[in-house]
Amino acid sequence: MKLVFTREEVAAALGQSVADFDSLRSSLEAEGFPKPVRGLAMCWSIMDVIAWVNRDGRPMPEPVMPELETPSQVIALEKRARH
């Protein structure tokens, strides 16, 4: 099971080009858009992005993905999700 979106996938989920997402990212984050998963360059929690898109103006819930220190922690989570 895939747990993170790449930059290109986030842009597509938002209906934006990658260039537009890059230019809008700081203003989106100011409105509560999730930040990338710590330890993974330019990857976002799929669940957090989907929750933000579907929030209907409500405040964002706590992030679904825990704060991960290293990419190996994400890999371990993905392996567990597959079993």
C-alpha cells in the first residue's frame, strides 16, 4: 500500500501543474495544507492530503502520518501495510 504522494502526484490531486503547485505551496501551507513528511524529500502523506482536500472548510484534524524521522521508518510502515 502506498502511503505518500510525490510532488507530481500532489499537484495532480489538486488539479494543478507542478509549477503552479510549487508557486502556491507556501500559501496552501498557510491555509493548513500538510507539509512534506519529515525525512522524505518532497513526499506528502496521502491521507493528510486527501483529508485537506475533503475538509469542506473545517479545521484540519491531526495529521494521519506520524512524524517520521527517517525514510527507513516509512519503508517499515509500508511493509507492515502490505501484510
